[in-house]
Amino acid sequence: MKKILFLALAFAMALSHAAFGADNSTTRARSPKPPTKTSLKEADSMKIRLKVGDTVLTATLIDSATTRDFISLLPLTLTLKDYAGTEKISDLPKRLSTENAPSGSDPSVGDITYYAPWGNLAIFYRDFGYASGLVILGKIDSGIEAFNVPGSVRVTIELIK
């Protein structure tokens, strides 16, 4: 009886090895490709400069279809109007792509966003809750106080090369 049990166990192990261990090519992790010149160039192009009066700020953008569409509009000079004592907003020359964008976002201070339902740019100088249709483009690196002023501000946005 022990001999039959031993043979059955050995047979099961052999089948297991044949099914899972004989060809492990599908389980090997692929090594990541090194960055190409193009991807490094794209990474560099994800910084923008914002000029608000005499104040110059920088921002770091995320890589998304919406952000790339926004970058294609630069340089831009906009008058950002105050909205709800929380953000400065302005219409853009055209609607941006929202391909693969989340259905909404929860912005924080310094976030640069695109509000798809209205087609406008919004820069948050105060915290805000979740908003459906809001796509985060990036974040101001420092100096958000330049937007925390009463009324409208004129801003020039350009790509840093």
C-alpha cells in the first residue's frame, strides 16, 4: 500500500513539474528598457514657467494625453479670474483631450488642472474636494501665494526647454 501511495505522489509531482516547471519563460520578469533620447526629452519638457506680474514660478506636469494637449497650446497668456475663493480659472483656446483621464480628482493647493465640463484651466490656491471631470495636469513647485490674491491675475505660461 505504501508503495502505491509513494508512486501516486511521485507521479503527481512529475505532472506538476511538467505543467509548471518545464518552461518558465512566461514567468520570467522582463528587464526594463533603458530610457531613450526621446523619452528623456519628453521628461525634460514636463516643466513649465508661469509669470504672474514680476513673480516667476515653475511647475512640474504629469505625463498624460491631457497634459500633452495642454503643452501643445504653449506659450499662452491668460487672465485667470477668481472662482469661489479657491482657484483661478480661464477658458483655453480649445478643449483638451481627456483620453485615459480619471473621471474626477481631488485637487490640493498648487494643483494645475483642466476642468473638462467647462473646458477651462484651473489653478488651486486653496484646498478643494473631489470634482467630477477635473483632470490634474501638474503642480506648482513653489510660490502659489502669487495666485492667492483678490480678483484676476494675468499669467504667461511657457514650456521650459
